[in-house]
Amino acid sequence: MTMTAIYLKWALSIVALLGLFGLVFPSFKPLYKTSRLFIKNKSQQVKKSFIYRHLDDLMYLARGTNNVARYLYTSAALAVGTFAIALLVAADLPKPAGNAFFRGNISIGTTQSQFLFAALSSILAIVLQYITLRILAFFRQRKAGYDLLIVVKTMPQFSDLSIDEALALTAERVGKKNLLQKPLRILSYVLTSYKRQIELEYETQRFISAVNTTFAVAFISDIVYAHQSGTPWHESMFALGDAMEIRLSSILDAQKNMGDAIHTGLWGNAVSMIGIIGGIIWLLGWPVYASLQFRTTTNMLLFMLTVISILASTVLSLYLMKPALDYK
Amino acid sequence: MYDTILLVLYVVSFMALILCSAQIFKLRRRMNLFHQKPWLKLKMTKVDVVFDLGSPSSDLKRDGELIAFCRLYELTKAKRSIQLSLFAENVAPHFPAIKSDLLQFSQMLTTTGSEAYIWLEGRFPKSKFIRNVCAFLQTAESLADPRQFLKQNATLLEKLSADQFRRRKDFQAPYLTAANSIPTMLIFLMVILEMIQYMNIVQQSIQYN
């Protein structure tokens, strides 16, 4: 039989299968429809769950196309990929005789320990991703407190308009760099379209917990008061902006004491590490240093600890650089 | 034999570690519970009383939230007339460390009147500016048109909150400086260990003829 005949046979059998599917499918249609409804219900239930809400709160201030579904897909891909790679790598690792903690039970190099290593590394990858998300969310919250000042300063330009239109126009004016653009649009939409009081309350609480400053509470209370009473609102925005400016200047004054800790964390540690290790290399020579550093367990462990603590102190000093624009 | 003894020792030490950390977490949680719900303090045991000293960091947090509440009241009162009791009740969820105090305070304001301010003073025994804050709240609430009074007291409140910020920073600064110098210490430790190991290797390879 030639190749063309084989291809023809395959194509004809596919056509036959499609025809069979077309014949049979209509009888499955109700089941398909109910299953779609089932999936829709399930997805709505998932959106009410604790984890979804928690992740959604963390991504409320994020710009771009970040959402919870994307985060979950990414973490699943990370877990699967890390698991596969760690499994492949662990198969090729050297196999010592035993372990101090699991003497007699498990020895490194068996399939059991290989799976354990892969599972642990995939869990570690997911945890690291979550920690990164938390840290980024924290810094976004800090920046949002300062962005609120820009919003409060920009809003009185539209003082002749009603509050919801002014919010929408302010969101356009402050630009993409401002983290509060999306929340302001949501607020303006909710103010125009809410039916029950609880919808407005939910959205405003979300804004306050996202920015998490006293000024956010004052801002929201001004907005809601202006919306519900219909009174002019630009004077209250002026007062709020003045209070924020005074607070900012006093915070910057008090910040001068922290310069020591900030500079140590930002570049002092890295410079001292490069200097000291460079000196050691100059003293011993590269091959001796490399075998001492990377081929002994204790020194390798200490090296890892040092690198991790340098990264942690960098994050800490970034946290110290910008204190929250708040009264607390 | 030796292996089994070692295994038993490991297991016992790990269990002890886990039990100790669980006890510490339990105590901390209980202390947090008493801070959030002060009326449960009547049911405290002797152990709880010993540990209920109020850590300096939690006192600082409570003071900060009190001053923030005061500033928010000032900001809002300057714009529109509001009742303090209603304001405290509405705003309480945004200040988690003093939430129960504010709720109790607003209830006492409606039931007993000016005794509520004395009660609020008693709730912050270590705070340095609680007298000023209480006097400010009472006066602003009693005046018919408090705008002039608020303007006069704005500088005082600003000074109080700046002091609070500086106090918090002074409390944090030594810890943070220490935490930021940990990597350098680790580098020194690593280098010294490396040198000792190198000396050991050299010592072993010397041949005495």
C-alpha cells in the first residue's frame, strides 16, 4: 500500500467519525447545556470564595491585564513546569549513601526522594510567587497613598461638574501612571448606576481598604456626602489637599533620621560583600576560593543565607524609603 | 541501637519545638483577643494577667490610630456639622486597634454624656497626649460653631501627630539598623570560617621531616 492510500484512508475515517458525531451530538445537547449552566454556577461560587476575594483585593490596584484567573493559570504552569524540571534534574543528581534525618528509611537518589524533591520545589515556586505578589501589593498600596494627593489636587479643575463626572474626568487626566485610575473609574460608574445602598458601600469599603489611609476615609466620605446632598464639593477637596501637603512635609522632616539604615540596606551590604570576597579571592586565588566556597556544605549554606538576607534588607530599606502618607 | 536513640532524640526535640511555638502562638492570640474585646478581661486567668502588659509596639499603634481618629474628626467637623457619637460609630471599622474602644465610647456618649471622655482617658493609660485629645473632642463637640476653635487647634494637633510619628520612628530605628547589618555580619562569619578551613587543610598537608 502506498503512502497516499494510507492518508486517504485516514481522511475518510475522519470524515466518517465527523458524520457520526453530527448524528449523535443533538441527543447530547441538553446535557451540554446543563453542564454549561453548572460551570457558570460553579464559577460564580468560586468568585465568592475567600481565596478569590483575597487575591482580587491584592490585585485591585494593579495596572494592565492582571486578574485572578491569569494569576492562577500562571501559578499552575509554574507548579507543573517546576515539578517536571526538578524531576528530570533529580534523576541525574549524584547519589550519596544516606541521610542524617531519614537513616534507613529513604536514601537520596530513589524515585521516592526524587518525587519528594520535585514536589517540594514546586510548592516553593508557588509560595515565592505569592510572596512576590504580596510585596508588590504592599508597595502599590504605599504608592496609592501618594497618588491620592495628585487626585485630590487635580479634582477641583472640574468643580462645575457633578461628582461622578468629575471622578471620570480626573481618572482620564491623571494618566496611566497613577494607580488610582481604575478605582476612580469604578467609583464613578458605581455612583451613577447603583440601585441599593449596599453596592455603593461595598465599593467604597474596597477603595478604603486598598489605599488604607486616613485620607482615603476622608476622601470617600467627602465624595459620598457630595453625591447624596448635591452640594458643591471643591472646597472640601482644597481642605483635604492642604492637610495632606502639611502632613507630607512633616513626614519628610522626620524621615531624616532613617538615612543610615536605608543606605546600609540599599547598597552598603552589597558593596561590603563584593569588597570582602574580592579581597579573599586576591589572597587565596580563584580556584582555592571557589572550591572552599562552593564545594563545602557549610560555606555554600552561608553564601545562600547571605544572598537571601541582602535581598531581604534591600526590600526592607525600600519599605523605609517611603513612609505611608497617613496620620497613624 | 545508636540510630534508634538518635531518631528518638530527634523526634522528641522536634515535638518540643512544635509544642513551644504552639504555646507562644496561643498566648499571642489570646492577648490579641483581649485587646480587641476588652470586656472579656473579666474572665482573665492569672497567666493572662501576667502577660497583659501591652507591648510598646501595640501601644504605639493604638496611639497612632487615636491621633488619626482625632485628625479625621477635625477634618470632617471643619466641613460639615456631625455628632461625635455617630461619627465614632461610623468610623470605628477603619481603626482596627481601637475599634471596640470607639464603639463603647460612642455608646457611652449617648447614654452617660461627659463620663465617656473620662472612660476614654482610662483606656489609654500610657498615652502622653490623651488629655489634650479628650479636651479637644469635648470642646469641639460642645461649641455651636467650632470652626474658629478648630483653626486655633490645628497647629497643636499637627505637632502632636508629628511627635507621634517621630516616636514611632525612634522606636523602629535601632531594630531596623540591626536587621540591615545582619548580611555584613554573615559575610564576616563566612570569611572567618573559610580561613579556618583553609588553615586546617594547609596544616594537614604539611610534612614534617
